[in-house]
Amino acid sequence: MILPGCAHAFGILATRQFMLDLPDEIFEAARIDGAGDFDIFTRIVWPLCRPIFASLAVTSFIYTWDQFLYPLIIMQDEPMFTLPVALVSLANKSFGHWGVLLAGGIVTAVPSRLVFLLAQKAYVAGITSGAVKK
């Protein structure tokens, strides 16, 4: 269940487009200074791509955390349910116990909000990196 979420089409497209927008002059200057391909990647490309990696980490985590249909189809054992599927299962079993259901909803929503708040600075930098005219 984890592997299909690791490389989704949006992540590949966003990373490719971000890397295509990196200026060629930086790579030419590094080549003139004697840097090889591995040095250029590890010392220039990787640090410049931190904003897109942070934005992809946040969006991928939130997307994966909030998935409902795929885990519902794949998972058969109740102890293996993800939180959204378990919350619906709990709602079917204890209908009318609103305190328990609302507490489960908060427990389900808190981790994705915490991830966003912790990575908000890098996430916003990754989203708005192409918005500035050069």
C-alpha cells in the first residue's frame, strides 16, 4: 500500500518542471570551475530543489493520509485499516455516540495539519518559486 504512493504523476511532473526552470548559467559556471556531474547534482541541484521537495513531501503526506477508497478496497483486516477507514467503521458500529466520532475525526485531522504547519515556510517557498519575474 505504501509503494504506489511514493511516485505519483504529479510529483514527477512538478519536480521535472522545477528542474527545467533552473538557470543553465549555474551549471556552466560549475563546469568551468571543474565540477563533475555528481558534484553539480549534490552541491547545486539538490540544495536548489529543497522547496519543491518540501512541497511534494507535504502534499504527498496529506494526500496519502486522507486517502479513503484505496485503503478501503485493499485492506481486509480491521486492525490494518487506516484512520479514515477506521473512522467510518467506527461510525457504523457506534452511531449516535457523537463524542467518540468527533474525537476520532480530530485524531484523523491533526497529523496532516501538524505536517503542514511544520513545513509551511518551505511549502510556500516551493509553491511561489516561479511567481517572481526574473
